[in-house]
Amino acid sequence: MENTDEVSMAKGKSIPDDGRTREPTYHTTDAKYTLPNDAIEHARLEDQATGLAEMMHNRLIHAPLQSPKQLVDVGCGTGIVTRQLGDAYPTAQVYGIDLSPVPSGPKPPNVDYILGDVRQLLNQDARLAFESTDFVFSRLLILGITDWPGYVRDAAALLRPGGWVEVQDFALEWFLHGFDCSGGWEWLQALFAAAEQKGWDLRCGRNVKGYMEQAGLVDVAVQEYRLPMGDWLAKESPETRRIGEHAAREYGMLYYHAIPKMLQGMGFAKEKVEELSRMCVRDLVGREGMELRFYATIGRKP
């Protein structure tokens, strides 16, 4: 298990060189999560989390919790949000769940980590019994969930009556000066084809409202945020500067490394996969007026 010193050393250089020579490591599970789990990725996740927090005006969550007793952070990664939830609700038990061990380091006394897939652990691990939890949170599981309706139903099953689910995620659609500019990107269309076959929802950010309603949740509400590719929006909205700089710096190479894994079994020649990866880096260069949407969606169990 890596420690926080390794993550700290990786910060500020989350993509070595131009990123193409990097050889990431991945979760050793059967889950179809396609992003890495190494120190470089953990450093990127920490920077991204800080940028997203600033973009949302340092609003950690959107659900109106009242004296919760237990909270669950699904796909907790480095545990940064789990720890923040522990600090925000010191009298509650907070669990962070991830496919790989969370990096060691200080954490609030009310925070514990669980290793595994939440859907396999549901009602099998005593800590994740049906109707045991007041809040189920997830952020950026867009490349980790292959059955969103099932995941939301399971999250609802974890909740006590009156508890809340919150999902914070993207839709992989980019806009330039307000108009969709990504519909013709060949690499993105290849990812959507793979997603349809393998179960990912690359528009989950804006689709999860429907999944919550189908699961019987009520008081479903969505907060939409503009996430720029670069710092061009910062003059108007200074809270977007850090996440915009992060997106322009990181997202091209992030998907450069994700594309080969996502397209496995889709019949593409190695040379074509490499070409699509290069197209991704070209298209995701930050530019004036380019952005995507980030959604925070909440729903309550009646």
C-alpha cells in the first residue's frame, strides 16, 4: 500500500513528461473500472477534488442531512471526501469503500475504510446492511459503474427511510461557446459504442435523476455546474480556475490511458487504438469557451 508521502511526491507532476510514457497500475479486480490506482492518479484525484470543491463554492454535499448516524462514500479513492465527511459529521460513523486500499494517513476517528465492491458487499457486510445508512455518496464513478439503475437501487436499499443518495458526476459531452463540439469526435464515439456494449453510461451525470426516480426516490433535485477546459471562465467565475486548469492539464492524458482499456474486445487494431488515443489528446486541449457539465443529483428515500 502506498502512503501519503508517495502521493505528496506525485503532486504537481501527476502526468510525467507529456504522459504518454507513463505505465499506470490498475485495480486487481474483475470490476470494469478503467482508471489507474497508483500514486500519480491519487495525486490527480486529490487536486481534482480540491478544484471541484472550489467550483461548488466549497459545498461538500447538497443533500440536507440532519443528524445522520451513518454515511457511506462509494468509490472513495484517496479518501479525501470520506475524511471531509468525517470532519463535517463528527458524531456519525463514516465508511469509505473502494476497490483498492486507501492510502495510509491521518483520518478522523469516526472514519473507516472498506475494501471491495459495494454491490457485492451489500447486506453481506454487517456494516452495509439494508436500511442501515442515512447518506450514500459517490463522485465520478462514470467509468466504474456498469449498471446505473441497479447501483441506484442498491444505494436506496442501504438507506433508512428519510435518507439521501447523492451522485456527483459528468456527462462526457463537451461544448464550445455553448454548442456541442464533441459529437463528431471519433475517439469519443468509439467510447460510446464500447459503453453501450459494456454497460457504462457516459452521460450518467445528467441521467442519474431518472435512475433515482425509477428507484422510488423522491425530492430528486439536480445542481448543474459549468466546468471549463482552462482558466478562461475564471474572470467571470473565479471559483472555476483551479478545476479548469486541472481539466486542461490532465483530462487529455487521463483518457489517453483509459481508451486502450475501454476499447478492449471491441475489435480495434492496436494501431487504430493508438490513433484514437492521439485524437483524444488533440481534442481535449483547453481552449477559450470550451467546457463540460458537472452534475450534483440528490434523492430521498420516502
